[in-house]
Amino acid sequence: QLACYGGRGLVRDYRGLSIADNVVNAPQFLTLSVPSDAPEDRVAWDSSRFQPDAIVFSIGTNDFNLQKTKPLDESQWIEAYVGLLHSARVLYPKAKFLVTEGAIVTDPLLRSMLQRAVAQSADPLVSYVPSQHYPGNGCDVHPTAAQHFQMTDDFEPILRANLGW
């Protein structure tokens, strides 16, 4: 099951837009099966119908898109991430949460901020797991199909270890 929305982040999308601009990001679409900026097009997700064993949070790439020109307020971003983890915990009380930076952004600041959010969540079922960097190809920084298979190979043992499979 995926809860995602291309180009979106935790507090801002890749263009720097946020809920103040009527743009939904991760905290808003956590409870949606069909996310949309238009409220009338949103479809709610009933979390009681599916309780996952684990959730991988790969959030931050789009927030960092404008980091050089419009830096994030680190404390506010970490606070927002902790809030997202706490909101998800209410919905999924037994799931293990694995927090990672994803395959695109290699900024050590993002890694540090994620680790601080995990620590501040004070939740023993939340762990930080690093991602390998996959650069895409020359015309697109998103991972290629082959690199997605590699990402799966990277995360399978991590999930197995965390879930005792």
C-alpha cells in the first residue's frame, strides 16, 4: 500500500508551496487514499481496514529541493516530522516505522534532521535507516527502473530484520 503524492514533501512541495498555498503535503495526505489539492477530489483512507506491520517514511527530498535558495527552518521541520510520526502512530499503533532520506537527496543535513526527528519522537518502534544514493540517469535525477530494483534489494533485508521475517 502506498501513501504518496509526487513532488510533495513534509512542509512544502518541490516548488516551495505548502498548505498555506492550498497544496497538500505528507501530513495532509496521510489519511487519504486519493490525495488532491482540491478538497472535493480527496478520498479518505480508512486506516482501520488495513494495519501494516511496517511503514517506510521516505520524506524530505522535495522539501530540500529549494534548500540552497530558501533554507528550511530546521527546528520547525523536525517538529513537523515528529508530529507526522505521532499522527501515524495513532492510526497504526503496532507498526514499525522506518525513516529514510530516500535515494535522491544525499545532503548530510537531511540525514541529520531525520535522525533528530526519530530521536525526538521518543517512540521505540521508530528507527532511522539510511538509503543508498541512486542518481537516475543523465536527463532525470529520479532512479531508473533498474535502480528501483536495487532499492528493493537494499530494503528487503532491513524489513526482514526489523519484522523478524
